[in-house]
Amino acid sequence: MAKDLTSGSVRLLREFRINDFSLVSSTIGDTECIKSRWDFDGYEWEIHCYPRWYGNSFVEFRLMFLSEAPTRAVKADLSCLLLHPETAYQMCVSRDAEMRVSHVFKCHKDCSGGVLLVKRSLLRPPTCPMDDYLAVQCSITVMKEQMDVETMVPVPASNLHKHLGDLLKSKKGADVTFLVSGESFLAHKNILAARSPVLMAEFFGHMRETSAQRIVIEDMEASAFKAMLHFIYTDTMPELAQELEAEATATMAQHLLVAADRYGLDRLKVICEGKLSGGITVDTAAPTLALAEQHNCTHLKAKCVEFIISTPAILNAVVATEGYKHLEASCPSVLTSIVLSLRGRSH
């Protein structure tokens, strides 16, 4: 056992060895481990080695605290260094690289995160039976700066979204007004610019709205703009989560998708794509496909095509809708996707 007086820690170093490693790793389950028990610094520990972790891809090590619940939280590190066998290629991990994980142990059988020591595919095959073993240098380092478990205060969940939502409602400090379909909305340039690269360019770039206090928004519903503002401030979208009529929800999702694409709100755009993908009908398939094509929504486009060609009856019904006629006129190129998908299905 080694003591580090400068950092106030103690360290124990041992070799973890598994003989007949090829046989052991081929018969053990993915979530099964080989254990080594250590008594160190007044505590009981157990090192777990998972020879086939993550779908037989990695050799992983973890550290478990076996003592009874401590009165003081114990912070410890587990370090692992591969000694044998050598790696066939120096790609995923260097043989001389020590891998480490830290954890604060608070109770009996508390377990650390994993050290992904090496990819199994990189381990050199044994040259003979005597060479078939895994040797890893493991060390446990216990930090002496420990905290009373009873005095550890749980950290509340983040409520930043609530504070910013309240700021939007109160309009305090607002420095820009948007005029949308006859309604006005007060907002804060800094917050809008931080969330939207388009608005960042408009407010603080060389575009015309750099110093504007009132901005008119064309071609957007006031309700959609209000919902977009709420998302910008809170990163939530209650308008799409509420139990509204399916048609009303789909309409709002369509408007918000256009707005998200317009202002570079990628997360909102993906949320709208997901909402529309789950509610495609005969009447909405063609208009939604046109929307997906116009705003480069690959996932939504694929879902629409998949629905349209799902059965001959649905295909015929969609082709008979007014929305399909509009699709033919506005996005004729998208019909190629339908034809190719039909051709692929027939083969």
C-alpha cells in the first residue's frame, strides 16, 4: 500500500489474472463477471472483470464497495493497465495507457462506472496454452477528503426553463417587438440570438434588423410564432404534447416545422417531424410529403412514402385526394421516390 501525502490519498496495486482466458471468455455470459476481493484502507472492495462486455466487444472492469453503509462518503479511483496479452494493433488502446474511473461510494454494493480496458478484437491470440491468460495491473486509490453522507445535500432539478419562461411572460427587459398576423410579441434579442443562428445574424450581424426594435414577420400564424417563442425560451413544446384533436395537433406541427426550418431550430424541427410521422393518414400523406420535400425532412419523407405504398388500396386513396394533385404540381420530383419504392417492393 502506498500513501500520497501531497494529495491525501492511499493506493493499493495488484495484478488481476485470468488463466485460460480464451476458454473463460467464450463460455461466460455477456453480463457475467469474474471477481477479485480486496481489503483495503479499512473497507472491503471487489473488482469485477467482464470479459465479454457490450455484446462481446470489450473487456471491462468495475469497482464495487462491499462494506456496510459508510458514515462518510468514500471517493475512490480504479485504474487498470493491460499487461498481457499485447494488442494486435495499436488502435483502440495503447498497451501503456492506464485507464481510470472515479466514483463516490455511498452505500453497500455501490458500483463504479466501467473501464473499457481493451477491444477484444485487438487482443493478440495466444501462441500456446501457457500463453492463454489475461493479466491486468489494477490499483484502487482512496481519497482521504471524504464528506459526511448525512450532510450531503441533494441538488434540485434544473429550473432554468421555468425562469426563462417567466421572463417571456413578464416581458421585463424585452428589447424587440415582433408583429405577426396582427398580434405583437415582446422578446429579448440575446436569448433569441443564443438559440437561433438566423436571429443571431439578424440582430448582431450585418443584416437590416441589427438595430430594429419592431420586426414584421410575414407568412406565419400568430399561434405558431407564440409556440415557437415558448420553445426558444423553455425548450419545451406543450402545444404538441397536449391531448388536442389530431387534426389541430398536425396543423400546429406543420406550422412549427416550417418555422423551425426558417430560424434554424433543429431540435424543434425534429420534434415536429416525429409528431407528423406518427399521424400520417390518407388525407395528410400527400401534403405532409410535400412539406417534407420542401424542408429537407428525410425521415418524414420516408415515412410518408412508406405509408402511401403500404397497400394498393391506400395508394389509390391517396392519389385521389386534392393533396396529391397539389403534390404533383408543387413537387413533381418527389413522385420519383414513390415510383422507385414501388419498383423496389415489386422485386
